[in-house]
Amino acid sequence: MSMSLKRGLAKLPIELARYNVDEIAKKLTANGFHVPMEEEHPPQKASSPALAEPTDLSTWIDDPLIEPERPDVGSIVGGGALFYRGRLNEIHGEPGIGKSNVNLVVSLDVLNRGGRVVYIDPEDTPRSIVLRLLSFGADPESIRERFHYFHNPEPGDFPGIIAFADQHKPDFVVIDGLAEIIAAHGFSEDKSGDALAILRDVARPFTESGAAVVVSDHVTKSAEGRGRHPRGSGAKLGRYDGAVYEIKLGKGYGPGRDGFLTLTVCKDRNGGVGPIGKKVAEVAFCPEDDTSSQPRPGGGTRSGIPQTRVGIVRPKFEDVGPSDGPWRPTAIMEKVSQWLEANPGISKAALRRSIGGKASYVDKAIRCLVEDGHIVERPSRCGKTAQLEFVTAYPPENPAPRPTSSQPRPNLVPQERDEVSDTSSHLVPPLIRGDKGRGRTSPEDAHDGTGNSSNIDPGTKGLDS
């Protein structure tokens, strides 16, 4: 007898409880009722899953032209580029440092090459974006026809934007504010599942159109322990399969003030940009002394838009990445050298307390100074604790020249504008020194090579976000 029938008979009124369940079943059968037996319904075995088919790799195996991927969106003067097509790239930096400006400079480069841009902006306003593009020298008709701007989209708008990109095949897609999009979907950027779901369902589909997709993100407030990944879940860094850069302020810029931002590699899965920790480019901003006069729709001209020459150039001094040599805490080394010169014969423990900061960094500085011969370790009189003694000052008075790139830095000061090579830059206006007599500087001279940064001018609204 089936178990279901037995359970059903067990629920009969109390007065029938004195009858045996099997006896009741026999009486029912004798009166013409069919009582299913247990063997009539044997348990069903779970069906085996269908075999999965692996991806056929023949297309790539047989391709005679297959070669390593190289970035080709966001051209750098002198050769190279920043972002990979068909990949998910990312930039991150402190709020207001200029991430949007980096995206707009790359957008300008794409437009001037005849390309198309999709710009998703949950933070700024259409007026501000257009004003900045015009101030950078963008052609108004290029903005109108090939710069596709989506302002503060709702979660339900993204399928339509993805379909738009699939139809129009943009060269460059910008998602300028990942944290805001995650929050708009009701998710948390601190939860790996939430952040990865947005990257998978919102950002990744744009790569199917062949575009270089760039996501802008923020970093934590504290620089200590920040690492090389953006704010929130660290799992986001693993999802990017293109290039990831940290944006830092090299020199504050604004109206009448030249400056630049630096881009340092945090991840390069394809190996076409450089090792982690290498500074690969600077985005330079050189304001002009005059304002532009541009055609006004319907006739006439409009003026009063301050012009800024912009461009992506190689850094004057390229940082040495981890693969080029070990990291050296030079600032702490100098502090240790000065302290030992004034206080010879102290122990490591006493020196750590005097210098302060992270003990492992102080120990690293001591090891580097010993290896270079600037200080020596001598056993103390009791023989238990080594004492440190000063030998020569660090840094030396005549240090060796800093390493520079093996590739010569391009000449950014042609005599005439039409002498700029087509392969050097397609930015409009050309990235050159200001006309003689203006007193403006070129992006090469926007900094002094020391790496010192200054605060952004308070009057730089529209150029510092």
C-alpha cells in the first residue's frame, strides 16, 4: 500500500481508529475500490544532466594574424594608448580630482578621429559636460552627431542604452560613476555580490559592441592601506579585464594655471600598458589667454568660453615599476640618515620610536641605507643590541640622474601648428606651446619634474571633477 494512502487513512475519524489500516484497505477493495499498492509507483530516479559543450577554439587556433592585444583608445603623444577595445577598463581616484576630465579628454580624441562615444553620467549635468568639451576645443557638430550622452539613467533604462550601443557600435563607452549606479539599483558597493552583479549586467554588455568601456570609481578617504583597488568590495578589481589606473593630481590646474593628472597602472591583464605601479601617462591642461568664438546655432557667434589645450603625454620621469626594481622608502631613508647624523650610536628600537610611522618601513629604510653604505651596524658593548652609526648623508649631494624612458620624449613645440605629425596627436587644438608672446607653457612644462603636487585652485569649478 502506498504511503500516501496510509497517511490518509490514519486521519480518519477517531471511531474508525480501532480498525487496522490494512483491514480497511481490504474492505475497500472488496467493495470495488482500487487501492494503489506501493510497488505500483516505484520512486523515480533523477535524470542525468545533459553534457555541456566546450567552447570551440578553432577560430583562434587557426587565425594566422592572432597577436597580443594592445590598447588603442586614448592615444598618448609619442605612441601607445590607454584603453583596450572590447574590454572592461577602469579609472579611480579621489572625488573631484579630475576623473571626468580624463574621460572627456579621451572622448575628444575619439571624436577627432571620427569615432563615436556613449557617455553615461549619473553625477554631472549636460550643460557642464558640453561646456567642458567646448573649452577643450571639441567641434560642436561632432558633439551633436557622435557624442551620445545619457544623463542620470534609471535602472530600467540600461537595457535600452545597451541596445543603442549594440546598434551604433561606439568606440568608447564611459560609465562615469559606478557607486551612484550601484546605489540606484538598491545595492551596496561593499558587498561583492552586488558590485559584481552590476559589472556583469550593466557594464559588461557594452563590451559586446566592441567598444573600450571605462568605469569611473572612487577610492577610500584614507590613503594609508588604500592599496591599488577602488573603494568598496575588492572583488571589483578582479572583474576588470582591461587596464586599471589610479588617477592622482600631479599639479593643480584651473583658469590661467597649467597642471596635469597622472595615470598609474593598477592592473593590466593583457600586458600592453606596463607593470603594476608604473606611471604611464599624464593628462595635461594648459589654459589659453583668450576665449573662443564659435558659431551659434541659427546664426551669429558665441564667445566667452575659456579655451584649454589638453592632451595625453608620456610622463617627464617614468616611475620604476615593481618588475624594474625593488621599492625603496626614500623619504624615510632621508629622515633616518638625518636622525643618525645628529644622534649616532642608537639602537634600531630607539630609532623606530624616534622616527615614528610603520616599523616595517623604518626597517626597510635601514636595510637600504646599510646596503648603500650610508650607515653601519655595530655590536654594542654588551653584545646584545646592535647600534647604528652614520657614515655618509642620504641622499648624496650629487645623485645619479633619474631613469627616463628609453623612448625619446616627443617635441611638443613645433614652429607652426601644421607641423604637428598626424601620428603624434589628433587633439584639437594641437597640443603645443602657446604662441610666442603669450607667456603660456606647454604640457611638458606644466610641472617641474619633482612630482610635487599642489592643491587645485578654488576657482577651478568645471575643471576639477
